[in-house]
Amino acid sequence: MNLFGKLLVILLPKFGNIGMRFGDKLKELRLSKKITQRQIAAELSVAPSIYNRFEKNERRVKREMLSKLASVFAISEDEINKL
């Protein structure tokens, strides 16, 4: 990640939801449901470290995984795509 990217990661969270990335919103959703990363990783059949990287925006979430995430969080695929 270049310097500009690092600055965005540091500064954007200070402005609330403006500029939140998918992983940030995913974490917010998980916390609102009071579910641990380990629990979600188990539901998705992935290692907890993989799920952690989704929340840290270090790994892209593939289409198939979006469908599984929607199921785990009991929301529609349209809602998960809007994150």
C-alpha cells in the first residue's frame, strides 16, 4: 500500500461512515450481531485468519463467499452487496 493509501486508512475512520470499506462494514455488522470472527469463520468453512483478512480489507471477498456471508448474517445478497 502506498503512502496515500495508508493515510486514508488512518484518517477515514475519523469521519464516521464516510469512506468505510467493505471490511469495516463487515466488522460493524458482525459486532452488531454479537458474533466472533471464529464463529463466522467456522460457518464459512474458512480459517479464522482468512475471515480476519476480509475485515482488515487485506483480502477480496469472492462472489461465492458473499452469498455465504449473507446466509450467516441472515440478510439478503442484495444487502451484503450494498456493504
